[in-house]
Amino acid sequence: MEAGLNPEIPHNYFPQNDPQNKPRATWRSHGNLLFANWLNYYVYQITPYDLRHMNPTLE
């Protein structure tokens, strides 16, 4: 808006497609699942169980 652009309102984002209405957070469960899967993979799955096999990052 500040850049002078006039973007279209996403269809069905606001109830009755009226920006004055508060949007429903229908994406919340999907966001939680995405974060939980990311956390499970990057923190728990690829972390070695034997920390002696980790590359040291501090000298």
C-alpha cells in the first residue's frame, strides 16, 4: 500500500470478502503441523545420538 501498489484482496480470506471483517485463522492447525514436522526432522532426526560424532563448532 505504501509503495503505491493496489493489491487485490485474497478471495475468501475475510468473511464475506469484506476487509473490515476479522479474518478467520483457518491455517493455524496447518502452521502447527508444519512447525512440528520441521522441529522433528531438523532437531531430533538429524542430531546424532552419540555427540562425539558431531563436528565441533567452537575452537
